[in-house]
Amino acid sequence: MRLFISYARVDKPYCVQIAETLDIHSTWFDQRLYAGQHWWREILRRLDWCEGFIYLLSPDSIASEYCQKEYKIAQNTGKHIFPVLIRDGTTLPKELVELQYVDFTKGMTPDVVKGLLNSIHLAERSTAPRAPVSKQNHNKVVEAPTVPNDVTTVIGKAAEAMEVGKFDESVFMLKQAIERGLKSRFINLEALLAEAEGALERQVRLREIELEYKNIAELVKRKWTRPMGCQAFQAFRKDVPNYDPDNLAEICANEQISRQAQPQAAPRAAKGGIPLLEWCEIPAGILHIGENGKGSQRDTLHVEAFQLAKYPVTNGQFQLFIDDPRGYANQSWWGFSPYAAEWRRLNPQPAASQFQGADRPRENVTWFEAVAFACWLSDKLGMQITLPTRQQWQRAARGDDQRVYPWGNEFDTTLCNTRESRLRQTTLVMRYVNGTSQHGVYDMAGNVWEWCLNGNYDDTDKSSNAQRSVQGGSFISAHERAQTGFTFKLSPEYHYGSIGFRLACVR
């Protein structure tokens, strides 16, 4: 669905997060350039373009003249209206109280996000659009918000707006007045505008802090996600040391004391000195390669039996490769491709992982580095280890019944780490015990994208510079991208904090 998001400038952090959550839809929101009639004409064009209207409700948006006009136009033209309450203390007009709204005031939890997505989905399935309301006085509604024509009134209204914290409104009026050429003999309108813009940016920053804190608090207040929430809170406090209305510092301190008091688990056994290196048997089978893995009988590949690593390669495993004098620095592991060797010459040191912790997946690695790691480990263990081909990866993830997700055909946010989990970071590779594939493989949906050996099914040439597939989605991907049939290709020198890899072994 094509969606228009209406919001007050001060609430932009909420707007951006909601727009990211709705990335499976076409969303548009005004960047608030305040550029006269050209700006308003673009608003009208987008209101005509959209099918649904998301109104972010806060005291500021309810008081905003342009938000009110946008809402009236959407209502008059029969758009689907989706009210979203984002701030406590918002007094809703009667007409909005009567509409069912989604309540985001406690944070963007999976349940409330699901509520908004369900509302949009039901609107998409409706057989007829909403009937337009009466268009009486419609021409007045579509006129741009007005700004006084005399500088004295503009200055007075701008100052009044600033006095009560409506810096958005003040910026709007002053920019329009300056564009019209209004001037004052003794008052510098540009300086007054700069003052209003600075106050507005501080106000937006405070809302951003409130929103980030609220999301962290949702993790800290729950036992299962508390360690991750406390880690996020520690990073948050480096930027914002004096903001802690829910006293998360005390909760996290008690959590640390409790964890230290618990007896330490015995060290895990490591195979060949490589912790968490375990293999799952993937029997020979058929892979359907049509759209979403639902191909016809002729769109199939036979995949021979192989072994797949139970977990993605972790920070701890990859660090062994870096620390080994015969590991990352050894040129021989990069000889599989002249492009890899040249990349290694220009990049003698690996990029750091974005998220620390020995048992988190190693990310920020190129395809070249992933293959070099496999070459090093093959020599170290005396095994034929490589990256899984695209067909091997999909065979392991889909199982014998060509499932949409590794565990089945229905998405469940408790079984993987995707955008819907709202964790915003990687998780321990062994966390999602109930989200494994048919053959017991962990983390094949979410957490990090995983490099495959090839890009096209029929191409396994490691020496070329061809694009390679990544599979499985990540912690910032919508769940649709974590489906077993979803893939896209990247250049082998590409690296990012949401892309890692997994190993395969030929028996």
C-alpha cells in the first residue's frame, strides 16, 4: 500500500522508525523544507498518490495547522486513515477518538507493530475504498497554511510560538516570511530563525533520546532480554549520561551482581581448538528453485549430502584466525583468487566486528575473508571446508517440505532475530533453540546475512570477481527477507555490520 505519514517535525524520530518498520510498503513523509507553494504542491501531490494516511498523534501534531490540513484532505478524499498515538498526554479530537488507533506510547513492541501492520493488511484486502466525506469547503482545506503578510505580525506570532515551545511552527513562519522578502529594520529575521531552528533541533534530539531509552527499557524490564538491554543501556549512557527516568542503572547493577554470584559453567569442549564448531548432517535431496521455493517439477536441483555448521562463524572463531601467525596474515589462504589476493594486499587488517562477544556471529567480513577463513580451517583440521553454495544453504534451510522459514511456514518473532524483534543488534548464535531448521541448524533466519559460495546456482568458480549471494536476513531486515527463498547478490569485497557467514563440509 502507498502510505503518507503525517507528523510534527519534533516527532521525526518516531516517524523514521515507523517508516523503516513499514518498508514492505511504499511510504512517504515530508522532510519539512518549508519551501513555500512548491512544498505545499508536493504535499498535495503525495496526498493524491497515497492510499493510506498514517497520522502520528502527539500534542504537537494535533496543534499543527499543516498536520490538521493533511488529515482533512486525506479524510475528504476517502483515504484509509491509520491513527498512531505516539506520546502520552495527547488530547485527541472527538473525531479521532472514535477511530481505532494503535498505541505506540510504550514503545515499538512487536505486538503494537503487528497491530499496525494488521490494520494496513485488512485495509488492503477491503473490496472498496473508504467513501469520501462531504467535500464542503474542500478548497479552503487544500490551501497552504497561511503566514501573515506583515513582518510585525510574523515576529509576534513566531515569538509567541517559541515561548510555548512550538519551535516547529516558529520555523515554518519565519522561513516563509524570509522567502517572501519580509524584513525588519532592527530585527534580524535570519538570526531569529537560527535561534528557532537550534531550539527545534534540541527538541527533536530529546524526542530521539526518549524513544531510544524507551526501547532499551523494554528489554531491561524483561528477564530474558535484560542482559542485552543492559548492554545497550551501557552504550546509551556514554552518549546520554544523565537520562534514566526508569532507573535502569540500578536494575542493571543488580543483574550484574546476580550473574557474578552464579556458578560459572564449565568450559565448552572445542573441536580442533575451535569452540562451537559442530556439524549438522544434511541428507541428499531435491531443492525447488522457483519463486519462494515453490517451483514446478522441472525447476528443481538435486543437492548431494553434505554437512553444514550448526552455527554461523562467531567472533571467537574468527579471532583465532586473526591471532594465528599462520592465519589471516598468511598470503597462501588468499591464493584462491587474484581478486582476493589484491584485496588482501590493500587491506592488511580486518575490519572490527560491530558487536562484541565471543559467541555472537562475526560480521563486517567480506566474501574474500570468509573463503580465506575456510581455507585456513580446512588446513588446520584436515577437512574439506568451504562456504555453502546457494543451493546447499537453501536445501538446509527449507528442508524436505520446502518450508518458508527454517521452522515452518508461519513467521514467529520469538524464533529469530529480525527487525520485528526490535533488538537492533546481533544475538548469541545458540539463543533460538526452537527456531532451528529441520536438520537442527541454528540462525538460518535473521541475526546476520550469510555469504554463499556462489551467486548463480551453476557457478562455483572461486577465482572470479562475480557477485555472491547472501541469504537469511539479519537483525535489521524485515521478516520477509528472512524467508528461505529470499536472496540477493553483492560484490565479494562488500562488508557490513549485518553480514556474516557459515561453513559447509563435504563428507
